[in-house]
Amino acid sequence: MAEQSSPALADSAQASEKPRRRSRFALVFYRPKVLLAVGLLLLIVVVALLAPVIAPADPNQQSLLDRLSPPMTETAKQKALLGTDQLGRDVLSRVIYGSRVSLLVGLFSVVFAGTLGVALGMCAGFFGGFIDTLLMRLVDVLLAFPFVLLALTVVAVLGTSVVNVILVFTITSWVSYARTSRASVLALRDTDYVVVARALGASSMRIVTRHIVPNMINPIIVLASFEMARIITTEASLTFLGVGIPPTTPTWGAMISDGRQYLRDAWWIAAFPGLMLFLLVLSVSFIGDALREVFDPRSVPR
Amino acid sequence: MSSNFLVSRVLQSLVVLAGLTFLVFALVRVVPGDPVRLLLGDQATPEQIEQTRKDFGLDESIIVQYGYFLGDIARGDLGTSLRQRQPVTDLIRDALPSTLKLALASIGLSVGIGVPLGILTAVKRGSAIDSVVMSATLFGQALPTFWWGIVLITIFSVSLRWFPTSGSGGWEHLVLPAVTLSTYVLALIVRLTRSAMVEVLTQDYVRTARAKGLSERVVLFGHALRNAAIPIVTIIGLQFGNLIGGAVITETVFAWPGIGLLALNAINSRDYPLLQAIVLLSAVTFLTINLIIDLLYSMLDPRIRHG
């Protein structure tokens, strides 16, 4: 947070910081590997949005005559570029549709958990006292669970569906945002410019929205990108274990689970969705890593 | 370190533990699906169902059941598995060695390779080897465990036939699950060791140590590593705690008969007492490790004084 080092006139300081920030951003983001990651993520997003247009077949269309055809086989209806699975469904089309669930769950879980966590963490940091103690003990309790075990237990309670999976990730992952934003608020609450703003008669609401939120948002954005990578992986893992998204929806996790039964004869069923999952998570982590470097005043972009 | 600090840390952990037991207890009781029906099957008569319910104490109110639950824990009795009709402590005792073996192997692998690699990249930061290793760690952290396990099975078991596909037994059974499980932790330890060492290596006392003519080896391992040790020890401890309770995915992929597989089976068969006991066990492990880490801090860094 570059602004933190320039006290007092936060607003004007922020304005004069802008050109330097942009060049830091450019320095980090114009690297080939980061550009590649951004391109890959955009590509997956576009594929997910246009799934009905670009998928060569209905992802749930079974065709038992064509089952377990290897990649590049001419099946009855079309050329199966990535082969077919044990029910004759087109692997490419299922991989394309599967990207929708991964992105949807990742995005919504991060937005909901992030909003909840930041709100609670800021309350705890700003008001302190009993609310703070209660919330932080709750955070301790939730952090003492192994994450996958906790998610498994909650999905088992709620039942499997896309909405429930997002709900599970929201109630299990808000804690890290709460911790981070609480720590930021505690650090910012007593800075000179907040004290000055309060002395000048600024309301709590104004102090929070004008002075605290803009100065704490960077670590939250970095955290959110790493959380997104982790949640996308965990959703696929839960679905793989049979307790995530129901099998009627094409998902990468379920495809890998199907493919696990046919490793000897049909490696492509598990290989392609796994590869896509890996590439998606990889590109999100690369972007997260780049953002961390942009926002960390101590790192020097090369 | 004062005894006051120790007492207050233990008390804090107990408060967290109390909250946790209640959460777990409440959570598993709102699971839809009647465990007694699942257990007895469709053929059971209402009388049989009623009797079984009474046997397990499921006819009492939730609060009474929680009271019994706490009392039993205090006596070391964690209940009887609904599915297997055995004390859950026995089931856990049978599964624990497998999980410990797997956790120790993968932590050993991660630390043994990760810490030296982290030091190397910190010393040679900015070099080609640094950027290759750092990119590799991002790859390692992005690999979905369950898929990575399957890829390893496809290559090393199905095609090359070097290792068995699943189960436990001799050391050859341990190799693939341990590699699968350690990939993420290894990457994490490399990154953390590197950043901790980079931080320390720019400090004045390291420059002083070099200036007074100490060998690079003494500077690195005597001065730098010792001061970089706290974050490294923390992450090793936390990851170990995670592996004890959280190796569900790896254990499932490799049919490794440990706590993780036991937990998944408990969830699928709505085996409350077993699930409760496992969650409790992992939480206690986690809290204990956290406590040990906190105490280790003051040994590693005399500047940290707990008041």
C-alpha cells in the first residue's frame, strides 16, 4: 500500500501516486508469462460464455455405440476431437461446459465470502470490544478445521447443488478476509489522517468509505485471487468425491471421477478436464502473484 | 517465557475447542437422512428402529445428547460407530498409523527438498535457476491433488508398472501417495523459505557477519537460516496438522486406509459419532501444533517474550 507511507492529505497524495502506480502495473503485467496467464483466463471466460455456440455437441448426449472412442475419432454425428467417455458423450463439449461451473462457483464464492469477510472484519476492527472477541474466536474455531473436511461435512448437511456449494465456500472461507481486513483497520484506525479526518468532524461512514476502504483493498484483492484458485480446485475435488455438484451437470471434477475408472483404456476422459482445471488455476495464481507484486511496495519489479 | 503465557494459551485453545465441539455436534445433527434407517435398511420394523434409536441415545433431546457427548469425551469415550458397531477410538487407532506414515513421508519429502531449494533460490535470486524454480512452484501449487494423483497412477502404475495403483503395504505403496501429497506443500515451503531468506539476507547483521570474514556456510546456516526459521517452522507445523485430518482426497485416490478415507466413509454413511471423533481429532491436533509453534517461537527468537 503505497499510500500508507504518505500521511495527512490522503486524497491529494493518492492522485499524485497514480502515474507511478500505473507504471508498476505495466512493469509487472507486460511480462510474457503474466500476459499469457491473462490471455488464458480471458480465453476460458469467453469459452464458458459462448459454450452453447462453440461446443460441437450436446454435453449430455449419450451414444453408446461411440463409447470410449479415442481423440480424433469420427463418430456417428461429428468428429470427437478429444474422444468420448464411457457413455459416448463428447469429451470436448463436456470440457467446454464444465468451465462454466468452475468459473461460476469460483467467482460467486469469492464475491460472497469476500464481502461477508471484509464487512465482519471491519466491524471487528472498527468497533473492537465484545464483537471483536466473539468474531475472532469464531475465526479461530473455523480455522481449526481442515478445510476439505469442513466443506465435506457442510455439503453432506446441505445436499449437493451449485447453490449449496457456493454457500459452503462462503461460510467456510470468509475467515481469511475477516482476518486481513481486521488487521488493516486496526493499523489504519489510528493513522494521522484518520485522526485528522475525525477531528474535522467526518462521520464514521465517511471515514470508512473515503479513508479506510481505499487503503485496505489491495491485500484483499490479492487474497481474493488466491482464494479463487483454491476454491476452483476444491469445488472440483468435492465433485470428484461425489459430494459437490450433482452428476447431471457437466463438471471437470465429475469427468475426472468418471475417467478414473477407465485409466487403462481411455486416459483422455480424465486427462483433458484435469488439464483445463490445472491451466485455469495456474493462470489465476499467476495473476494473483503479479497483483501481489504490483501492490507490495517493498518488491521491485524487474 | 512465563508460565502465565502458557496457561493463557492453553485456556484459549480450550475455549476454541469447546466452540468446536458444539459446532461439530450441532452440524452433524442437522444432516438430512435418518442414520438409524440407513443402518437397518428398508426391511426394519418400527419396533426395531425405536429400539436402535434408544440404544444409541438418539431419542433424547439435542441438549441432553450434547451433555452426554461432553461427559463421554471427558472419560475418553468417543462413542460407537453406527455403521461398524465398534468404538470409534478403535477405528481411529487402526487408521492413524497409515495417515501418520503418509503425513511424515510427505512432510519429510517437502522439507528435505523444499528448504534447501528455498535457500538456493534466495541466494541466487534473479538468476535463471531462481526463475525456473519459482515458476515450477506455481505449477506445483496449481496442480489439483486428485488429478495429479491420477496422472501419477496412469504414468507410473498403469504404463510403467513401477508402483502399485492403490492400497497400503510395503514402501512401494507409499511412494505415489507421498509424492502426490507433498507436491503442494513442497512448493509452498520453497516459496516461503525463499522469501524469509531474502528478507534476512538483506539485514545488517548478515552484512556484518560477512564483513568479519565468516565463511558463507556459517553466514547462511548459522545466521540467516536461524533467523528465517520462524515462518518456515510455522508453515511446516500447520501443514502437518492439515495432513493429519485433511488428506481425504489423496487417501481416496490411492485407497490408502487412513483417517481421510475413514472420514469420507463416515460422511457417506452418516456415521455421526465417527465423523465427530475425526473432526475433533484433527482440531485437537491443529490446536496442539499451533500451541507448540507458539512456544517454539520464543526458543527460536529470544526477542519474542510472552508476557
